[in-house]
Amino acid sequence: MNSGLISLLSDAAFEDPWSSFFMDVLSRLNFVKISQVRMQGLLLLVFAKYQHLPYIQIISTRSTPTGLYGYWGNKGGVNICLKLYGYYVSIVNCHLPPHMSNNDQRLEHFDRILESQTFEGNNIPNILDHDLILWFGDMNFRIEDFGLLFVQECVAKQYYHELWKKDQLYIAKRHDPLLREFQEGALLFPPTYKFDRHSNNYDTSEKKRKPAWTDRILWRLKRQPQASPLASSLPTSYFSLTLKSYISHMSYSISDHKPVTGTFELELNPLMSVPLVTMMPEYLWTMENDMLISYTSTPEFLSSPWDWIGLYKVGMRHINDYVSYVWVGDNQVSFSNNPNQVYISISDVPETEDQFLLCYYSNNLHSVVGISQPFKIPLRYFLRDDALYEPGPQI
């Protein structure tokens, strides 16, 4: 991310270019942006396929600056904590201090970012008790002792294993009990730093920095508890993460780093298998331009006067990308416990053959708690009149 002041002000007023790019690409694959957090040059985006939205609750987004004694965000970490099918997941993107000699400072900042992850509410566990921590970013760890020519020769011949034993993160994981709990895939790709921009050449400047694996992806799984015979009536907890690929992408050259990606397969036994709200559009119309929506909610769901239902085209980019919406309390038809019914006007919906979705957004949980199956609106029910503009809900 460009962390200059003009860029920050521009991105505060408009969608930042990385978010726009990924939403354009991923929305075609039915991914929706569900959360983001930015701190100067750090940006963390979370996308999910729309069918998972009722089972994802955003708990917290947080920034932890560690630059300039904790007052400047050029270094530090950003975190999104979410609940996924009943499991707690923390995702951290970080930028740690540079230079070979600052290894102790990198480890100190790592601990500081971790210690700052406290959450409001007695029912949210400490981050170390979360089922999964995904931690990645420019960690800036370097390769010790070996000279520049030896490192370059090992890279050229792909003798990466010769360099692993002097990698500062590898060394730290052997001695730090907490860091040892974080796993990482094998470094089977070339060091991703430092390159001359717009080339595949390692640093040819006067400084001639040694190649290093600065860009890393780590994860930590919570230890699985032993099954208790007393808990046989509860859903069995099972949460397993498998790394499928861990690679760099040498073809990209806009930065002095090469991007690194990790692909994982997550297998879990859902602790939450029923959405808090289940809804569907009724193909009966209360008035000429109103669509009736029926929904039911679980006993534990607490509604709010600020809950709303949005009508979306399939392929929506984010939760504010609705075509139309209604405040649930203002458009209630039936006040019985279950099913509840509300109506939504389709007078401002363009005639289209596109498929639509309905999403129920909970103001208390700051998350989508119910989503309908895709459906089409019969064209004969559309009106030609323009609807009055009304400002919509924002998150």
C-alpha cells in the first residue's frame, strides 16, 4: 500500500484501489468483502463466499502501531477477529522492523502485537485460546552469518535448505516457546527480498542487501481438547488446517519484494449449523409493488430496531452493495413470533434477468445473520415509477 498522506486521505474518502480491484475480481466468483482494516501501508481484507455469511461474525478489527515508540503506524500489525461456524479465528497482517541487527526488536514487536489483542466482552477468549491464528506479512527476518556471495550462490542453485538454518525466524522458533507453536510451510521458493524494482535481479544498489525470506505466512492451531463423556450431547469440536501450497510469485515486479501466497484447506465440524435467521421471498405480493418476505429466527437471536434486510444482485461486492433495503422494524407486517413478515418495495429495482439474494443484517452483531437462496423477480411485477431517494444503512 502507498502510505503517503495524499493516498491516505484519498482512500479515506473513496474505496482504496486494492479493495476495488479484489472486489471486481472476486465478486464474479460469489465472494463478498466482509471486513477490512488499514493502518498506513498495511491493509487486511477478508472475503467469503456468500453462502458462508450467516456463519461468520466479525468480532473485532484492530490496529497496533509499533513505530516511533508505539505512536506511528509505519510498523506494527492489523488484526481481524471473527467467529467462523462457532470457532474463533484471528487474522494478523504485520510489518516488523527492518535490518539485520534488529532481530530482537522484531521479536519484541511480535510479542507486543500479540499482547495487544484483547477483546471486549467476557465471552470472547484470549487470542491464544482462539482456534486459529493466521499471521503473515513483511516480518523482515534475515539470513545471518553467511556472506552475500554464498547466499547468492545457494539461491542460484536452489540450495535453499543450506540457508534455512541461518534464517532468523527459523532460529527464533527453536528458542521461543510461543513462537515455536506457530507453523510454517517449507521455504521451497527463492528469497523474496530485496529486488531491483521492475526486474528479477536482487539488489544491485550500493547497499547490496543479502536476499532474505522477509515475507512469511505462519499459523497456530489451538490444541484440541480431549473428548469428555459428559459433553456427548454437544457438537463435537473438530478444527483442522492443512497447507496446500506456499509459494512466491516471481513475475510481479512493482515492488522490491515478491508476493507470497499460502493456500489452505480447512476442515471443521460446525458448532453452529443453523443460521440465526432463515428467510425466503414469498411469491405472493401484498401490493402491486411490494414483495413479501417471511423469516424465522432462533430463540437466542436478539433483534434490534436498526436491523435491516437488503436486496442484492448475485455477484454483490460487499454488504453495502444493496439494490434496495428495508428497516425490519418499520416494514413489519406480522408481529407473531415465527414466522415474521416484512415487505420490500421493488419500484426502484431495474428490470433484469439477474438473480437476487436477501440478506438480514444484525446491528447488534455487525454481521449478516441470514441469507436467502438466489431467486429471480418476475418481470411483470416491476413498476416504471421512480422511487424517492432515501439514504441507506451503512456499516
